[in-house]
Amino acid sequence: MSLMSNLSTSMISSSSSAFLAPISFNSSRTQSVSVPVKSIKIIKCVATPQEQQTAYKTKVSRNANIAKLQAGYLFPEIARRRAAHLLKYPNAQVISLGIGDTTEPIPEVITSAMAKRSHALSTLEGYSGYGAEQGEKALRAALASAFYGNLGIEEDDIFVSDGAKCDISRLQVVFGSDVTMAVQDPSYPAYVDSSVIMGQTGQFQKDVEKYANIEYMRCTPENGFFPDLSSVARTDIIFFCSPNNPTGAAATREQLTQLVKFAKDNGSIIVYDSAYAMYMSDDNPRSIFEIPGAKEVAIETASFSKYAGFTGVRLGWTVVPKQLLFSDGFPVARDFNRIVCTCFNGASNISQAGGLACLSPEGLEAMQEVIGFYKENTKIIVETFNSLGFKVYGGQNAPYVWVHFPGRSSWDVFSEILEKTHIVTTPGSGFGPGGEGFIRVSAFGHRENVLEACRRFKQLYN
Amino acid sequence: MVQARLRVQKQGNGHCTNVPRNVNLEKLQSNYLFPEISKREFQHLDKYPNAKVISLGIGDTTEPIPEQITLSMANYACALSTSDGYRGYGAEQGNQALRKAIAETFYKDVLIKDTEVFVSDGSQCDISRLQLLLGSKVTIAVQDPSFPAYIDSSVIIGQAGDFQDKTGKYQNIEYMQCGAENNFFPNLATTPRTDIIFFCSPNNPTGHAATREQLQKLVEFARDNGSIIIFDTAYSAYITDDSPKSIFEIPGAKEVAIEISSFSKFAGFTGVRLGWTVVPEELLFSSGFPVINDFNRIVCTCFNGASNIAQAGGLECLSSEGFQAIRSVIDYYKENAKILVDTFSSLGLKVYGGVNAPYVWVHFPGSKSWNVFAEILEKTHIITVPGSGFGPGGAEYIRISAFGQRERIIEASRRLQKLFSQEKQPLLNSV
């Protein structure tokens, strides 16, 4: 793992050992959190060090929505655990199959375009200042052509961004606090966390491990990782990720047709996360817009992160069709555009130059090669767990392997694997209560590391 | 209103979802200011395809980035193709070396730590992330006039009430008038308490850099009221005199202020996208909970770090050679500003700013700024920004930005001189 990434994260938040503890920045100072009296029945007493009592406090109330969040965002927590483990075992050869971070170099056709753009910024003809907030025209056109060619999605339906995670929050800002949302359970944590931050949810309910007011659509092996829509309550927004992070499940054309019908019948908006579409092996839809009628009910978000190794370069896009309307007939794209113009200022022009190169014939071919490499990793991991007698899911259409550990706490399994094999994975419950009893193994890594990890898994579980 | 909406729904052939539009977005009066200016520019070009339009409107940098900086970005990009040089996700808070360099370059004397610096993709994004942090239940104050993102983001997040046509203001936002009559610093004695105070210095659009004494008053005001100042110092590199470059130069500021800044106008990174926010550890919510913890949570959840290539460029900007090279570009824009100030002054107009900021703020008493904007555009093909785009306090002013190639600045000055001296300031009559 790169020096610049997780180690520095861990150095910032040093002492947090318990998963549920709030992030502590300064290990010498404990936090006193006073809970507003009117919202609780039991008053928590927290010891306050002397210095805290005399420290100046503003009169600005903490945002109650953020206070609802139970712990740090999942992936920095994984990073913390990894760093703590390294402190404990400084000589351990830790292998990271946790955070889905790409590891292979970016193909030269892409980086040379970025280098070229950088150099051009030092010339009179090549210098450019502010770009269009929606993205550079050529890139928007290339995205439309490469991914939505015959689907009737046009260049101006596409908004280039600095990544899907940021887009998810911007979409939440568009929707506001008065909408209800549904997520798959398990799901990528940013949907739920951004919803809490935005004020769409109630309190976290510890007994069920869910936030009130969010509809969790259980996705399990039993239902083929597709929710039983007949038992799902109507919500305004439905987040749906396919191929799925973390389960690796890819929805079929039939399932997505059902989903689109469900959204249409309920007047809901689907936010379709297609970040892993290019990992699809089977003949499933790669874009929600392959489903007739989807343009009137769906937004699609996507990313260069896992295709081009752009996790650090930062580039993605969101499609908001012109046909998507709020209940009063107002086009959603106009509000999204307003947010993009006011709360954002465009993706980096250098990253966009890289994106354009990605979509050249050479670039597309190069991306396919890198994706193929990670898919081969996935295959190796799937075979390993299969051979050990585990029930294994995913891995076919996504770079994630979803391994079942029936009856066990996923954080316990995570810890056991980490302690005994020095391999970092991600505990399924980090993705929601539906992930309990599962471990997500990500397939990003150098081949030798993946092979070594599999050797260690075999040793542990044989 | 409801009737009209139902009609829209029925007329359309398409399906309408049942998702209500966000009422906060309905409150916004118009497009964001700068896309609107762009739109006017395009319309003008359509009308006069051969006009040599000079853009002194949107504050967009024009001069190339010094080579050593772009070289470092090119090298970083190339290294991403090697196994040693490849990097995936970076820390959401920013590259550690860059955070350290920012702390050392800008905050050495005021003891801000690298862990209090959050690298971003720019101030416009940081402002919205700060609003997400603060939530809909806080009250804000802004200078009037001010950079529109403070107000617009406040409306979007739900802190504001309705817009009132009569006053040109949103309800529930405190507008602190800043004009020539009060030396561009609000009368704090008559300013009601708000939770948050947005303050930009050197100021966009007025160009005024608050004095040490003024900022001491501001910090005291915040402290007395238990408020948080969000101090926008995007233009601090343009300061000529000894006005403070950081709010943290004022004692006690760490307990009452957040500071945002940017590489955009500093290094020509308007398209590259890089900035930072400082949240001191000492800054606490009323419960005693550190603001930095929540900001970190927002940064980790709603953001994924600035582009690593941009950050490599940022680091090079802060090397001693890089910094020198950037200073030359800044001086170039400052010379532009001087030319514009001299031009307007020589015409007998009241001119402000242009000394500590790349903006010149020209007063046309009794006028309506959109009319002045339109007339200047029509008669000289120069794009400016009407002051009322920045709030009702800007109603009689025009903002001229000093970014541009020297010849164009000189040409613009020529045209403006011709317009105003020939017509003996007719714009005063265009009410």
C-alpha cells in the first residue's frame, strides 16, 4: 500500500481502538460529548478532564444529523485496524484485500495524456482556467458514445465529476432532507451515511442495526441478492448498485425490468451505481438505461476508479436524463446542474484529459487488460474459498468475493483473519445488518500478494 | 402556484415521478451568478460574432502555470504508470507532505498543525462541505456584497427563508453591509448574533483587505457571541500592505474560526482544482465536541480527496523556487489591477480595491448594476460583473477582474476611457 494513503490516515486518528468510538484526533485529549437532554431519556455521564471544562466553546450546536452517525466511515476504520495491526506486528507482511483500492499501474496511453495536458498548462495556447462545471465537452461526448451509444443518452445528460462518492453526496444535496430512501442491505456505506448526514433518517436503532426511516432491502443468497420488491415499502429514492459492492451480485435484465417497473409504479427515482459495470462477465445489463422506461425513473452514477486505476486521480460521472422529472414536472437535471455549478467547480482538467484517453480505442483496450488482471485475481480467490468448502458469492461480475461464515460475527472473523494471516478484509456488517456473517474479500492487489493470501487462507482454514 | 405545477404535469407526455422537488432549491432566485455571466457573453458573441470581446468578468486566471510546477504534475502522472510510482486512494484529508507544506508556508508563525489542514478540490466545494457539516439549523451572516456561494449554499442546505424581491435578500440571513461609507467593514455593534459569519478578506468583490484592527473586532465579536467565523482567504497572496493574511494572526481566532483558501488565484489552478480548509482543534461546538472531528467525517464520507496529480503540483508550488515563480504571475495580475484602477480613477470614478486583490470595484452612484453591465458590454464588448450579483449592497457597483493578458487589459482600458470620457458618464442616468 502506498505510504501516502492509509498510514497517514491512521496517524491522524491515532488511538481509536473500539470500532464504535468516535474518531479521536488528539490521543491526549478525550472528548466530552453531552447529549441534548430533550432527545433522550437516559442521561449519559461522561467524565470531563479539567482542561475541557475551561476550554472555550462556541455557542454553535453540533449538527444533530452527524451526531446520529454511529462510528467513523467504514473504510478509514479498516485502515486504522490495519495500521494498529502493523504496530503490533511490525514485521508482518500484511496483505490488503480490504479497502477496494486499485494497485496496478495506469496504462501509459492514459498517463501520457495527463502528462501532456500538464505541460500544456505552461503554454499560452494550452493554458485553461475554469472548465465547464459539467465537464469538458469532448469527454462528455466520449462518455456518451462509449457507454450509452445506442441508449439515447446524450452528451448533455452527462455530468463529469471527481468520483462517485462525491456525486452521491451531491445527489443527496439535490434531493434534500425531506425524501425517503431505500438501500440494498448490504450496500456501499456512502448511501446510508450521506442520507443520515442530509437529515433524511431517524436515529440508529441498535437492536436492528438500522437507521429509522431508511428502507433496507435485504439481499441474500436466498433471494439471489435481489430484493423481494413486493415487500418493499415505497420510498422516494432507491439506491441500487450492480454489479454490487459488496456482494458481487449482478442484477439480470429481468430483475432490473422489475426494478424499473417498481420505481415507475411508485413514482420513485432509482440512483443506479454502475461503478463496476465493466467487470461484468455475464450477459447482464451494464447500464440501467438498457431497460426501457428507465430514463424516466433513474439516475446513473459511474467512475473511472476501478476501470483505470483512477482511485487517486479522481474522475467519474453521473447521468441525469432530461426525461427525469420531479412530481411538479421540474427536470431533475436542472437542479443537479445548479448544484454542480454552486457546490462544485468541475473535475481536475488533467484528470479529464486522462479520462478522454481512457475512452480512445487504445485506452479502452488498455483498461480491459487491467480489469482482466483483477478479474483473474478474483477467480483465484473464488477458487480458494470454494476449495475450502465455503459458500462463496460474487467474484464473477465484480472484483469482490463475498464469503459466508454462517453464525459468526463478521468483525470477529475479520479480526481472526487479520490476527492469524495478516490479511485485511472487510467485515460484512460494515455494509449493513444484511452483511453480518459475511466477509468481503477484494481482488485488487499484485498477483503475488493475491496468491500468497490464498496460500495463507488455505493454511488457516484447512 | 400549485395549479401551475399540476398543469405542467398533465401537459407533459412523460412520466413524472412522485418525488417532490427540494423546496430549498425552489427558493433560489436564478442561476448561479457566474454561469449567468457566461451566458450573457455567449449571447453577445452571437449578436456580434466579430467583436473582440474582452472578459474581465468571471475571475478566471489566464497566465500559464510556471513550468516547474506543471513538470512536477507531468512527472507524477507518468510515475502512475510504474509499479513504484503508482498510487491508489490517497488520504481523504490530503497528502501528508502537502498538508505539512501548507502549514509551514502559510501558518508557521501561528502554529497551525498539518493535522488541522484539509486539502480539497477548491473553496467552492469546501464551502458546501462546511454547510453539510453545519446543517440546516444554523444561522449565517455574510458581508454584503459577497461571493455568491456563501448565500447560495446556505439556501440549498436549508438555512435560509424565502427571497424577498423588495430587499433583494433571503430571509434569515444576516447581510452585513460593506461599503465605502464604513470602510468596507460592517458595523458590528448593530449586527445581530448569528451562528456562522462568512468573511472574505481580501474581499471578493470589493477588493478590501480587512485591517488587523478590524479583524480583532471581528474575532472579539465572534467570541462574545459564541459564533464561528468562516474566513475566506483565497486572495491573501495579493496583499500589498501589512493586512493580515490569515485570521489566525489574530489572538483567540483558533477558538472561533475556520479558514478556507485556494490554489486557484494563487497558482492559476482554477482548472487543476486544489485548495484547503483549516479547522483548528480548539474549535468546539456548544457541547464541547470538536468541529474538526465532524469535518473529518464529512471529508471521509462525502469526498475522496483532491486529485493526487493536483496535489503533487501543489507541493511544488510551495517549494521555494515554485513559490517564486508563482509570485511573478501574481505580480503580473497585480500590475493589471493597477492599470485598471488608474484608468477608472483618471475618469473621475470612485474606485475601490485593486490594491490587495485582483478585483476593482467601481461605483456608479444612482445606477442599476445590471444596466451598467449591459451598457459596458454593448458599447465596449467588455464583460464585467454587475455588483448586485453579489448582493443588494453591490447594486451600484461593477466588479472588474484583473485577470487577463496585459495587451487585453490595456485595450480594455482604452475602450473604457473612450466610453466614459466621450459620453461623460451617461451610465449614471440609466436608472
